Amino acid sequence: MKQTKTIFLEGLWGNNPIARQILGICSALAVTNLMKNSLVMGLGLIFVTAFSELTVSLIRQWTPKHIRMMVQVLIISAYVILVDIFLKAYFPEISTALGPYVGLIITNCIIMGRCEAFAQANPPHVAFIDGIAMGTGYTLVLLTIAFVRELLGFGSLFGIQILGDSWVSWSIMIMPPGAFFMLGILIWILHSIKKEDQEVAK
């Protein structure tokens, strides 16, 4: 139980893949103009990361070192294909909106990094929990950015109009520079908070 808590705290805060490791920022910049897209992308990455780590951990003792990376890419690709098929079958509009970014989960540095650095050295149940934790940390950052961008850019949240007709939309928030600025500001805020926590701990 204590180990599970530690792993989740690392994924959500201490070693957050976007805020701390600066990984997976391409999708963070691309899909965060709407909260719905960000949530679906995040859930997809949680699924792929968790089950990829689980699978890699299960077969780690039988995977030859010289083809280890190729095996990991194959495993990740299989789970990404499942996510892509599911979205196209049940959520075609979201699948179209996300476009190629679902497929690019295959090359997401978060998944590749955790499979290589964590799943290869830990038992399956621990690797699976780590995948969920890292995916959740990634999703929370995406949703935080999307919350501000959709609210200021469209005046809505999850497609539901929140601000009145008199609201003047911030066009920059629905453009790529808006995502870039929001990500930079969020990382700056989180690093400042962690620095303050470290100073208090001393």
C-alpha cells in the first residue's frame, strides 16, 4: 500500500512526465484546445502506458537485450491500435479531431521511457501501477491546460457554454501559441511550488 502511494505521488507530482521530465509535450500542445479531446487523449495514454508496462514486465526475463527496444515498440503499437480502433468505432468525431496524435502515442517518450527504465526492472503489478500513475499525471496536466484554453478561447468547458454571449473569446488560446504559453506558465508555477516546498523542508 505504501509503495503504491509512493508511485502515484511520483507520477502525479514528484516525477510528473510533463511538468518534471518535460516529456510528451507534442500532444500537450496539440490537443489541449478542448477538454474533451484532452481527456480522451489522457485516458488513451493511461491505458497504453499501464498495459505496455505490464506486458514488458511480464516478459522481461525472456526478452533478448539486443531486440528489447523493438519488442517494446511492438507491444506499445499493439495497444495503440486497440485504442485507435475503439475511438473510430465508438467516438468517430473525437477520433477525427485527434487525428494522427493517437497513432503518435506509439513514439511518446513517456511510454518508451517508463517501459525501459521502470518496467524492465520491476514486477508486473508495480509496473502496471506506475503506468497508471504516469498516465494520470500526464492527463492532469493536459486537463489543466485545456481548462484555461477552452474557457478563454471558446467560453465553454467540455462543450458546455459557461461564459455569456458578451464574452470576447481570446483567439490566441485556441491557437498553438496559446498552448505553448500555457504549458510554460504551468511548468514555471509547479517548479516554483516545488522549490518553495524544498526550502521549507530545509
